Amino acid sequence: MSTDITIPRWTPPAWLNTMMTAMLRTPGLQRLVGRTTALITVTGRTTGTRYTTPVTYLRDGDMVTIVTKTFRTWWRNLEANPDVQLRLAGRQYHGRAQASIGDPNCLPNLIAFLEHRRRDARFYAVTFTDGHPDERRVAALLPYLVIVMIALSPPASD
């Protein structure tokens, strides 16, 4: 299989992010989209402004994995301030994030993410055999994706 990498440049329009944010903050609607999509709030590295954006996530205990494309900008704020807030399944959490690009140690996290988020895997032409993604193809994606690992603190009161 060829490992030629083409990363889709598509980014959701602002109106879609606004709609998803509202849905994730609305109890009844949150149940529909909150199983795979969370809200992450980061602090701007130069302005100190807080930014909230919807993201696809995978939670394993107190660890959350988020995958985004390198050309997106929200994750760059984590370099200056790794403290984040997450709205997961209707609950507010605090966490500490670490963003990595091209780190082979993140390969197991990316594989697990794609196994659980097959819709995302399709965007990167990742094929599956016996329920597992093609590891060579996933490894070839590492330089083009940001793997954000967030260690959660206990839930905050709403």
C-alpha cells in the first residue's frame, strides 16, 4: 500500500463550529453529539483570550486524546499554556495538555483514536484489516497531525 499522504485542508466554517458549540451546551442535544465531540477551551498565547472549539475526542479513563491537523491554529496556544477546559458528555473538566507532532511514541494513541473514530480514519485513507488500521499508513500520518494528550483533573462543578 502506498503511504503517499494527502491531508484534507477542509476546516469547518465558523457557523458550523458555532452550531456545534451550542448543541454541546444544550442538555438534550448534547446527548446526540457529545459521545464523540467535546468542547476544548484554550487560552491565547499572546492575547490571553479564551477560545472554545469543538473537537473529536477519545477518552480512556483520565486521559483524552484529540487529533487535529497541523495547519489548524488552536493547538498552538498549548505551547504557552497547557491548561485547558473540556466539556465532555455534558460535564466540565480541567486538564493539562501536551501536543506532539511526528512523535513515534504517539503512534499507539493515534491508532487507538482511529480505531474508535473510523469516520476520521476515512479522511486519511486509512484502511482496516481485522478491525485494526494499517499501522504503516497511520505512522506516515504522524508528521501531518497533532496528537493532543490531556490528563484530566476531577470534574468541576457546573
